Amino acid sequence: MSGFFSAIAEAVSAFLGFVDPLCGPAGVFRWFAGDTLLSCGDTGWGDEIAVGFLVTASLAVATLPLGLIIGFFIALAKQSQERSLRLAADIYTTIFRGLPELLTLFIVYYGLQILVQNLLSAFGYDQAVEINAFVAGMIALGVVFSAYCSEVLLSAFRAIPRGQYEAGYALGLHHGRTMGLIIVPQLVRIALPGLGNLWMALLKDTALVSVVGLSDILRQTGIAARVTKEAFLFYAIACILFLVLAFLSSIVFAMIEARVQRSEVRR
């Protein structure tokens, strides 16, 4: 079984190496920075920066669905008729919108290790436990993203007339199908601009995980800057890579918005 998972890991690594936009067969560094500090291989820092680029993009993409799902349920709780649910949701959003993202990351990274260690100790397991920095970063950024996301979704919920719900019930749809067929499509259209802004903020916040040892863009370029004494060069590369991610994201969101608008017109 371990051999099977190793084969999968090798296949994934080979695929990522092939499509790598920086050091892959058609990579920018491979073609245009062959004899510089950004070259790929043992003579430059291209491979390390390419890994950091992949880690940053993967962290943001992995965090997005986690934050959206939690934020959606928090938004539902905020408009619930149950007072305890509304109170719990308000406390959640107040805490994670009020704490600095870096402090939330430290609490999750170190606090989660202590919590897991204490739980395992209760069952007689006394070995040291270390939480993966990627997982800790995903959880920390996910809960912060969900707190802001819930407010965007709550505003979108309130912008949908109550008559839309009543129309679904009048057609004989239960609450779940009313939400899925009538409310959620309108919710996506209304909330999409706000979610796009939150995604841009999430991309920038991924740089915080470098402080807990995750090899993202900022950490890899920082190491290269300290070793080579070429701080301006490598931090400029970090700026360019983040701007590239932001530019590609804006294109994707523009395409999604256009598609949603076309779907709304056809309705």
C-alpha cells in the first residue's frame, strides 16, 4: 500500500514539474534566466522559487473552499431564528475579524499542537506531535477568510427578496431544493464581486505562513536574498509573482462574472 501512495506522489510530482511555469520544459526561468541567479538546477535559485510559487498557489486554492463552506454556514447561522446560533456566529466573526491574521496563525499552529498533544496523552500516547505548517496555514487563513466571507454572503442573502423563498415553497420545493435551485444562484451573482476582493486579500495573506517555516514565495525569495546579498532582485521577483497570481485571478473572476451574468440573462 505504501508503494502505491509513493507511486501516486511521484506521478503528481512529475506532472507538476512538467507544467511548472517557472522551471518546467517551457518555464520562464529555464528559457530566459539560464545563466543568472534565477536559473533552474544547482547553479541558481529558480527551482526553489518555483516550489514557493506552487506552495503559495496551492495554499490559496486549498483555503478557498474551506473558507467558503464555513462562511456559508456562518451566514446561515447569522440569519437563523435561533438566538443561540446567531450569538455563536457573531462571536465567531468578531473574534476572527478582530485578531490579526498573524496572531491567528500562531494560535492555530502552536495551540493546535498543544491540543492534539494533550488529547493523545489522555490515551497514553506520549510522543511529540508536530502540526504540518501547510495544514496550520490553511486552517488559520480559512477561519479568517470565512469570517469576512460570512459578512459578504449575509449581505447577499439579505439582498434576495423574501418572495423568492415563498415562490419556491409555493412550487412545492422543500427548503433544501429552494436554496439550491433559486437562492444560491442569485447568491453567487450578488456576492461574487465581494468574494473576488476577499480572494485577493487571501493571496496576500499566504505570505504570513513563511514565519512558521512553510516554503512559500516569500520564504524562498528571502532565503535567496540573504544568501546572495541580492535582496532587491529576489524581493522584486516575489512582487512580480504575487502580481502574476493577482492578474490571473482577476481574469478568472471576470470570466466567472461574465458567465454568471449570461446565465442570469437566459433565465
